[in-house]
Amino acid sequence: MSPSSTTSAFLTLNNIDVIPTSF
């Protein structure tokens, strides 16, 4: 798994959630 892939997936999930939990 590449870091970019993980970041991309995380950003996608964050977009769907819309709730900045990790921020």
C-alpha cells in the first residue's frame, strides 16, 4: 500500500463524512 493511496482514501472518506474528526 502506498502512502499516497492511503492519503487519497482518507481524504475521500473525510469528504463523505464532512466531519473534521481528525483535524
